[in-house]
Amino acid sequence: MKAVLLGFVVLLFWVFCVQAEVVVQPDFDIQKFAGTWQIVGGISNCPVFQGMKEIMKTSAAIVKPLPNGDLEITTGFPFPEECKKMVIYFTKTDQPGHFSNKDKMATRDMRVMETDYINFAFVYTFKVPLDKTEASSTTIQLYTRTSDASPEVLEKFKKHYHDVGLTDDLMIMLPKSGECAQISFLV
């Protein structure tokens, strides 16, 4: 029993150490990051994400800085039957570009790993479900201002997800879809 407990403690320590090493955009500017983005790709070890890879398509997201420095992200996800709108509020931390969220389902650590504000952003989320029977997961989304990502951006994306221990088989570039791209749907 002691060996199992010790193994669990070591695993938790490793998870938090790996998470702490995730880079954040130097000199992050929340105002430049604001606006409309397309989510054109993603990678995750989350079982729900992996189970939905076959039906996922590009999504639209509106990033809105709040007056207190927190962040609101409204996303429209195309599903076969309809567009689903999700709004998540993230609380700022002491580090610009690093936010957190806790709701009735999970605690999320969100970081803007890298962005040029004009073409792309890599948004990292580490999710710890409050239901202890579920595993924690890591997700990185590829945001673009248009519906395409250059080969250079894709190479950077690959480097970042390898740096956090995610493998190529977990990644998907999403088929283009205009179904939920109407900004009026998200506002």
C-alpha cells in the first residue's frame, strides 16, 4: 500500500513539474491577443477529444479581455445537429498570458504559449477534473486569424506539443467549416 501511495505522490509531483515548465508568450499583450480566431487544429490526450476527432471541424472563437485583466473566450463548435456555443471565463494570474478557471466540472490552467497576434497562437490547457475517477488531460489548440496555418506555424506547433509530451497520433488538423464561423452567432 505504501508503494502505491508513494507512486501516486511521485506521479502527481511529475505532472505538476511538467506543467510548470510550459512556456508562456514573453511580454504577452492581452489587447493584441483579443479578437476573432479560428481554431484549425488541436492535440490532446483527453479521451473525450480523442473520441470526437472524427466529427470535429474548425471552430470560431472570440477572445475578449475583461476590465480586471481576466479573459472571456466564446467558442462556437459545429456539431452534426447544431452549433454549440461555449463561454469560459479565465482568471488572470501573476504571469501575463497565464490564466486559470475553476467550474463545477474541472480546474483549468490555460497559457498562451506563443503568438504573433496577427497569424497564429498556441493555447495550452491543462485540465484537472473534479471527479477523481477521471484523468487529467493536456490540450493545445492552434488558433489562426484565417482558416489556414503556414508550414512554419505547423512546425512550431509540433515542437510545442512535443515539448509537453504529446505525440503526433493525438493531433488533428480540423476540416474547414463555416457552420459556426458567423461572429453574430458568438456575440
